[in-house]
Amino acid sequence: MARNKSLHAANRAKQDEFYTQLPDIEKELKHYRKHFRGKTVYCNCDDPTISNFFHYFHLNFEKLGLKKLITTCYKNRQTEMFSKHDMEAAAGVEYVGNETEPTVFQLNEDGDFRNPECTELLKQADIVVTNPPFSLFREYIAQLVEYGKKFVVIGSMNAITYKEVFPLIKSGRLWLGHGPAGKDMLFDVPEDYARELVETKREGSAYKLVDNIVKGRLGNASWFTNLDHRKRHEDLILYKKYSPDEYPKYDNYDAINVNKTADIPVDFAGPMGVPISFLDKHSPDQFEIVSANDIRANANVPIKPHGLIKDKDGAIDGKPTYVRIVIRNKRIQQ
């Protein structure tokens, strides 16, 4: 049993070792430039010898007007930076600009973002930007919220449904980033894991070949943030009219079902269940996210801590639907 547990942990570690490509970072972070001026940025899951997050902020330090850049990472490999400084534990880098060289410092432990010394570095930071371990996304977000940090991070679109994440979305403390949500994103991976993907997985599913280089694939990648951006305040253009036949109600909830975000009726004032992909178009100026617990039509339906409509509770005529977020339109047009 202990051996199986170790194997599962090792597999999770490999699957978490995805390195974000520089064009993807540049494409997203250009929408937050005004937020970085005078700020300390912490990339706390980033080996600076290979991390494109470090490269981006290092190269654009003066342009963004940063105060300080700090990076640390979990030490699960022997990198040039660590070996050069003969370090048994993990290391980090601090950079303050002014054409100085980055300063390498040693960590006493393994560089896990949850360790006390990394938490102390987190306290110094204004904004955290990184690609955190996918398997630890719940804990990672919880820590950022606990310490009141601003952030721009990558995760799976499925994280929206986590009971630790959805309440933050509902309360307006977390939202999706500017880039398209739930889309394909390719990542650089270590050579040994690349070989394993080719030998054990199907191309186009877990990985893709780009110029004969193996790229790890996350098919529903999304950016998560609590930094405001322009897209978040763009109204969704609606054109459809409400019809009871086209928009049936759920068996256990006093809300209508909308299968596609584009089909949200322009003239319906009540609660509506929409796909989680709606959040990519959500403007808090136009829509309110409503707790599903407040619109239960059946007292036997259990209260869900996250407030989503899901599984058999979201059935229509006995047929379950996919997960739904309940919203209400603030700007009804007749």
C-alpha cells in the first residue's frame, strides 16, 4: 500500500511539472500591466533556470516598473543553479532591477510553497504569478486568499466546481482571466516525462508534437485572477427571447435551464442555470451569480456548500444535466 501511495505521488509530481510557454504568458499578462507598477511579484512555483514566468518579469522588469521579483520552486531535480551553489535544499532568486545581477539565496527546506519560509516570502509579495501544481490547486488558492494576495495563475477549468473555489467566484473575490477559458494549452515538460507520454499516452490527448517536440497538453486550461481587467466589464450581447418550451425548469430548482451562454434570454428576470463556461463571458455589471441553495424548489434536495446545480439534483424530467451556475440578469430588455 505504501509503495502504491508513493507511485501515485510520483505520478502527480510529474503531471504537475508543466512549464508554461512564454507566448502564453505574454498574451495574458499584457492585460494587467497597470497593476504591476511599484509591486513585488512572487513566482513561488518557478525554477528560474527554466521558468518563463521568471524570464518574462526579468526581461520586462523596468517596463513594468516592478519593485522586486522573487522566485522559488520545489526542489525535485538537480538544476544548474542549485548545483552551482552546492545546495542540498532548494533555492530562490531575488531581483531588484537597476541592471544588477539576480541574487541567488538558499532555502532551508525543499521550496514547497506551503513551507514557513516560502510563506514568509509570500507575505512580502503584492502579486503572485505562476503555474501552480494542478494537483494542489485547492490548497494553493486557499493560501493566496488567506494572506490576501493578488494573483494571476493557471489552473484547470474544472476548478470552478471545487467547493473551495466556487464561493470565491460567487462572492467576487476570484474570476477568470482575460484569455479564452477551457481551451487547449501546451506546456514544456521534462525529457523523461515526455518519453513516458509518447510511450503510454495518445497524441492529441495528453500531449502534442510541435516541430517534433513533445508538449504536455491541458485541454481545459484557464487563467484565474483577482486583478481587474477590461474584458470583465464587457457586456454579453443577448438576442434570444424567453420561451417556456425552449427553457425548461429543473425538477428540484426554481430556475430555467440554458444550455449555451449565447442562448441566455434577454428578457428573463428570474434565475437561470448556465454552463460553467459562462464565466468566461461573465460581467458582474450585467449578471449576478445566485446561490442554488436559495432557489431549491424541493425541500428534500440537500444543501450544497458550493451552491452549484450538479449531478442528479439538476435533472429536467428526471434526466440529469451537466454542472450549472445559477445567474440572474441585472439588465432585462423587453
